[in-house]
Amino acid sequence: QVQLVESGGGLVQAGGSLRLSCAVSGRTFSSYAMGWFRQAPGKERESVVAISRSGARTYYANSVKGRFTISRDNAKNTVYLQMNSLKPEDTAVYYCAAKKTYYKDSYYYMGEYDYWGQGTQVTVSS
């Protein structure tokens, strides 16, 4: 069973930065495409970013383009989300997810993931 553990959330002022990490158990991390999602109070969960197995292809929601960066370190079984220029509307619980895939350069959308983490809270104060 694959387990995902997010960390790095917290409280930050608007304009600040945070880096989220998602550690994935197991020895086949490089077989998984990864994604980050978020859910704000009273809202549906939404896609934020995604990255292919190889790391060569990425997806960014329009709301975070130019501010957030996803990366992965296959040697450390970890995917990162660097969040800069944070806004109050970025406040949410952030989840990482993994999808096992044969295709090294494909990323995936929310309904396609196999495993999810428990989430980490990000709060941006104005």
C-alpha cells in the first residue's frame, strides 16, 4: 500500500512563501505521476499543479501560474510545491496524490489518482 504524507503547511502573511513536501512510501515512486490539490472551506476540491513521472511535463492552474512551482526528487521519493507570492485566496487544505502510470511524460487530472495524502493546512493572512 502506498502512503503519502504532506508537510510544510502553516500560517503565512500575504506575499510570503511556503514549500510543501509530500513523501511517498515504497520503492516505486518513479512509477507515479503526482499532483497537488486544494480545498478551501465551503468549496470543492480543485487541481493546483501536476507533474509527470519523468518531471518533464507539468500542469498549473491559471490561478497559480507564475507563483507556484512543482518539482520532484525521485531519489528521495518526494514531490514539492513551492508557493510564492501567496494570497489569502490560496488558503486551503492542500493534498498530494499519486497515480501509477506506464507513461513517463503524462500528467493527470483530479479524478484519475489512485492514492491521496491526509492534507496539510495552508493559511494566508491579509
